[in-house]
Amino acid sequence: MTDIISQQFGSNQDYTSNDFETLLARLQSLTGSVFPGWTEATRVGFANVLRAQNAFVGDVLCYLMNNKKKECHWGTLSQRHSAINMGKLISYRLGGATPAQTEVVFRAERTILPGKVAGSVYIPEGVICRTSGTNIIRQRSLSAVTIAAGSAESSIVMVENSTEETESFPANGKKFQELVLGYTPFVEGEYDIYGDSSHLAKIDMSDSIGPFETVDSFLDSRASDAHAVVLVDENNKATVRIGDGQNGRLANGTITVAYKYGGGEAGRVEAEQLTVVENGPTVDSNGNPVVVTCFNENASIEGTGTDRETVAYAKQTAPASSRVGQYTIAKEDYVFNAKRVAGVARALCLTNNEEAAIPNGRVRVYIVPEGGGQPASALISNVETMLQVTRRHTVTAIPEVMSVTPYLNIDVYAVVYLRPIPAGYTRSEYLAVVRDQIETALEDFFIPSLSDGTENPNVDFGANYKDINDNIIGEIAWSDILNEVRDAGYVRKVGSGADEFLLNGERDDVFLFPYQFPAFGEITLIDGDSGEEF
């Protein structure tokens, strides 16, 4: 068969040029080889309709086949369902959205005579706390609490932006019965500080015999094991699969599945935003009418309320996960496992080879939290726990997670020449717009991670800036930051004088120590035409 194809098309056939025009020309050539005297190629006719139809079908089929091939490799795939299927081959599960969790206290006041309530007020689990105004965010209490008689408020209660749902299905006695859950987006698990993509989906499931346990697969399931596998598709819809009677027992009677749906970054709230209680009690234990409100002193807990894992992040993380596994041995293992912790955007591992102050036999791990800033003590503790857990059964260097991230602030001084003021703007309004655009461009340049969760390639720890010979040079290029200012809207040019564009007071690259991470400092902008600072 290969010989026939080679004889017909040639061994150097370009399979990437199978588009409509190429196929149409090829069909014309084949037609001419069979009917040398045919001259109807440029006329409207049934023969040309058939020729164009075959070229069109070939174009579509070749396009689909080429893209199907791209979806079979981590480096080129673009569809979420492809990432899910590729992840199954290496036991990698794309993380779903997590609910935002917030600490609140409930408050109760009498409605007739102002003051503290005379009786106790019981607030059950599931009470809805929400924000006021137009952008309504609702969070549900996870436990019951009582406001004692004469008290102003309750103890702290956790609330989150998820909804609980319970569905029932009849057991059909068939092998690998599948139950499609109706509500989306499915919350795949409880809040996991370790960001472990292999953690099991969280459901409460039972039938007439007893409860089921969620497992990754049926490979280790016996015929008597009540096991279920939860599959989440690209639309965040969950399907529960039951065993076949040999690997996992069959279901019996009525199957009940309780699960959560919701979550995502849109459910996060800032401090003091949750104030309204929608379905709380209206009377105290004495029957007196009361008004119940809520209050959150702090914003939603860091690391909760995250959107589902993006395809771009999975493409970056999944291949590394298959190499690192559950062990921390090499320097890159420390970096990868530290970044698995929810809330960590970037990480660096240094040894005595890069920093002489580090004792032999130890490593130092520096972390940059999502959004920048200094890491909270809870985040540092979670990273320490992660590295201790993942380095079991190995003999490796003792990790020291640094409590302070050593940022190097980069101040920018720029003399800029602007384009003409657009119609409808005053001079002061125009300068404010230009300044805002330049600041936004620089903030985006220095942000630790992009919106899809992947690392921002513009910035890194000093140890990761290297020259062509792989030597550490640790420099932020002066020209890169100049380009960000130059490319901002309404900027005609940046001044070329010796003192018209400076980084930290110098017309030069900025050099970082291996453990330093660059951050945007302050900016000074001068209008080159007027000399005015704006």
C-alpha cells in the first residue's frame, strides 16, 4: 500500500498543504491526465461542482485530522477535553474550581427596643450570607451556631460560595452504570492546600446496601468493594461510574448522591462586604422578633475561591508531575512541589553552589505568593508540610522555606513625548489616562503569574536569568522596560537623552542577586514637551 501511495503522490508529498485550493488544483491535474482534451475547468457546470465539492470535503477532513493529531500531544493541544484525556494516561486530574471560604460572625438585634437580644438565637447550617448593592455574592454557612442571650454576636463561622445538592437514581443492574449529575460547575473536592491534581472528587454516595467510596480507578477494586469513580468533563459536569460486579460491586435499589456545585474566583469577597442574612431566624428563644446580620472582618481566605485549572497551566504542569511524582530529590523537584501548594505563584531552590551562606546539606526555598507581596505564615507552613510529605522514603537535603521574599523594587524615571490630545479630553485628563496606561503596562510586566495560572515569562528570580553559556547573570534588561513604556497608548517616543530613561537612577540594566525577585516600584513621568511631571 505504501508503494502504491508513493508511486501516485511521490515520496516528498507535502501533507500540510491539503487545503481547498491545493486539492482543487490536484483534482484538475488528475482530470487532465485522464481527459487531455477537457477544457471546461473554468466554466460553470456539474463536473466542476463535483470537483469543488470533493476539494471542500478533503479540505475539511484534512483540517480535522491535522488538528486531531495536535490534540494528542501536550505541547500542541488546545482543547480542555484533550487535556483531560491526556491527563488520564499519567494519572493527572485537571483541578476544578474551589469555593471561596470566608470567616463571618452573626449579629442579632431586637426589632422593638434596640439592644442585645434577651433570648438566645439559633442559626442553623446553610444560612445564606450575601453582599449588598448590585454585585450580589452569596455564601452558605457550613455549620450551625448560637448567639447566646445577652451577647452581641456569635463565634466565628465559616461560609463558602457553594450549593449542596442531592440526587437519586435507580440502580439498573448493568455493568459500569453511569450517573450524570445535573448541576454545574461540580466542586471536585474539599479545599486542598497542596494543590494536588490527583485528589479525589468529593461526593457522598450510597445505595440500599450501604455507602460507596470514591476511588481513582477500579484497578484495585474487588467484587465486593463499593467503589465509584467520578469523571468530570470539559464543561464541569460530573458523571459517577459504578463497577461491573468484578471490579467494584453493582449498585442495588436507589442510589443517592450528595455533592456540591459552584465555586470560582467570582465568589470571593473583600473585608466587611458580607452584611445581609437572607434566610436567618426572625425570633429569639423567647419568641421576640430579631434582625440577624453578618459581618466578615477579613477577606475570603487566601487560596480559596479559585477558578478551574486552565489548559495552559495543565500543559505546563502535567508533564512535570509525571517526572516528579511523590518525591523531592533534585532542585527542580523542590520548585515544582512548592508550586503545587495553593497560593504559590513562583518558587526558587538554592544550594551552597549558588549562595555560599547556605550550609552544606541544606537547601533554601524562596516563594512568591499569587499576586506578589510577602508570604503569610500559613502559606509557609503549607509549603514546609508539602516538602516534608513529598520527600518521604528519600535521603535529600533538608529544606528551609524562607519566611521573607527578597524583592528588588525597580523604580522607573521616564521622559515621554506624547501624541496630540484627542478630541473631548482636557490636558489634565489626557495626562492621567497616559499615566494609567503606562502604570498598567509596567504592573503587567512585573506580575508573577498570568491570568491563566502560568508563569509570567518577563520576570523571574535572579538565579534564572542566564546568558548563552548558561551562566547566571541576573539582569533585568533596561530595553525591555523601555519597550513597555514606549508601547503604551498615546506615547510618541521616549526621550533619548542620557538621563531621560532611568531604572533605579541608572541608565543601565538592573542586576539581581540569585535569590531576588523583581517588583515594580515607583514611577516618575515627565512630559518631554513641557517638562511637566504628571
